[in-house]
Amino acid sequence: MKLERFALGALWTNGYLLYDGSGTGFFVDPGGDPEEVISAIEDKRIRLEYILLTHGHADHIAGVGKLRVKAGRGVLIHRDDASMLFSPEYNLSAFVGERLSAAPAEGVFSDGDVFSIGDISIKIIHTPGHTRGSSCFLVEEAGGSPILLSGDTLFAGGVGRSDLPGGDERVLLASLEKLKDLPDNMKVFPGHGPGTTIGEERRSNPFWPGGTS
């Protein structure tokens, strides 16, 4: 499995292009102009199946409109954040004067859903608290080591904001309980900032279950 990171938009949101050995793949969180992403997809002849969204904030969906034409099966988001795609008030773009709106998602997912894109398996871990529908993706290619795409739930040394509409600190901290039994060597790719591992966050993240927050 190949993974490429793209820093997109004004907040340098981490967008991730993942694809298997045959070139079948998906993109996670196009948070800004995706021209660079589109060039990579075309240059590598990747068959993009889906755009997956960890949540519906504007800085994670701003490039959906342009990239969607490359995604053969469209956009997927957690059902609790689905309305954020087409509501500037819910996706918070209205509060910075942008009024971002996209067409509704082609599909929604729920906690525990598992589906395949080519040889890659994706399991949905619903981790609300940053938004009601915030989710992490446990991603694995057959024979490989699983990784976690954590969106704005878990960062290196921190967690996402819970003081925005739809956020709840108590709920967010409870969501981290769903991640605590993942193996220490699992790589974590967050929505902003550098990558990390579960073990590093277990040792040093003050918000980790049992930590000092």
C-alpha cells in the first residue's frame, strides 16, 4: 500500500492519497485546492474510487468539489456529519465569510463499518467529540501492517478542538478509549501536523486515557 500526504488549504490540512499495488485507491480529506492531487492521480494512473472524509469541517472538505470528478464512486462521510457538506453554518465556513457548500455525499458510514477499495480494507472507528461524526480510519492492505488515519481526533501530542459547534470535550476523551488498545507500533496519520505512533501517544499525550489532562 502506498500513502502520499498533501498539505492543502490555508490551515495546511493533511490530505492522504492511498492506493494498492494495482493502482486502485482513495483520497482522505481534500481540504483545499486539489490540483496537485489531481496531477498525482493522473501521472500515476490511479483509479480513484472514493473520497473519504474524517469529518465535515470546511478545512477538510474545501476541495471536494474539484476532486469529486476523479472519484468513480463519490464521497463518503459519517452520517452524523453528512449535512455539513452543504451547510456553511454547520461546516463553519460561514463564520469566516466563505460560505462553502458541496453536493451531498454519495454514501454515509457508521461505526464499525468495514469495506474494501481494491486490496485495501478500511474499518470505521466513530470518534465524536471534535464533531458529532468525526471518525478515524483503520486501513490495511492484505499482508501489510495496519495504519490509523485519525483526522482531527488525535494529533501528535494533542487532540482536536472540542469548543466549536458540535464539539464536546467529554465525548472526545471518551472516544480516545476506542483507540487505547491499538498496538504501540501502529503508525498514526493525523489531520494536521506530523505523524506519530500509538505508542508515542500512549507515553506522552496528556489527553490519552489514563493521562494527566
